[in-house]
Amino acid sequence: MSLGTLRSHLRQATAPAHERVDALLPHGVGRRDDYAAYLRAMHRFVASASLPEGTRERYLPLLRADLHALGIDPDAIARPAVASHDPYERLGWAYVFEGSSLGARMLLRQAQGLGFNAASGARYLHEHAASPQWPALLAQLESSAPDADALHRLVAASNTAFAAVEAALLHALRLERVPA
């Protein structure tokens, strides 16, 4: 299966899950409570997801700093990490996370509109939006040549990752939108 075909298959197979996540923040993070919910959700996801080596260590300190800038205790968010040793499952989780760097560019502009920047409050988005890992992941997908069983595991893991983002975001939105 070529990269174009594999990428198209993954995009199509995960479209409903991706749309559910996008629907939770239909206007992005232009409001402070939506931005806070997004950061809470990404912290929970990055802390618990089966991500490539070094990803958690790279992004969690940035998310923690951003949460502190918004007055949120990140220690109240953490979840135990999910571990997978299957390379196609790990690739599925990475597909979702690294693909989110594309949307991070738009979200970064919105966070900047709220007064946050790479020095305070938008460190994670600044780093993630500039990440070179998406093209690297596409190259890894191209060289993977999964058989039918591996492709099934790749798609299932991608959908599981989207479901984890959705659950984290739903939880975070409930916390942020509770009337004071």
C-alpha cells in the first residue's frame, strides 16, 4: 500500500472519531475557558498516551508550565500512561498526536489572541505547531508496509487515540464550564 493510499485509508477510517473531537471545540480556543480545557485535555492525553519515546518528556513540561500560567494545577490531571509494544499500535497513537500539530498552528494564533505566547501560556502550542515530526511520521508510515492484520491494529489504535482525546476533552470541558 502506498503512502497516499495508506494515509487516505487512515484519514477515512478515523474521520468520524476526528470529527467528534473537532466538534467539541467548534470555534477553537478563542475563549479562555476553551483554551484551559484544551490544555487540560492535552496534558491528560500526553501523560497517558502510548506515544513515541521522548514525546512525553518533550511536551509535558511545556503543558505543565502553560497550565500553571492559567492558574491550573497539572498534578490534578495526570493519568497513568498506556503502554503498547506493538509498533503499529504505537504508530496509530503517533498518527493522531503528530497530526494534531497541523491544527496546533491555528490554535496557537487563537491562544496568542488571548494574550498567551511562547514565553507564557502557549509554550506547548508554540513547540507543537513548529514540530517537524509530522513529515517524519509520514515517512515512517511509508516505510511500514503493513499487512492486513497490522493495518487493522494501526487503524484501531488511531481510533483509540482519538477516543482518548475525546474523553479527555469532554472531562476538561465539564471542569471549565462549571458555573462559579
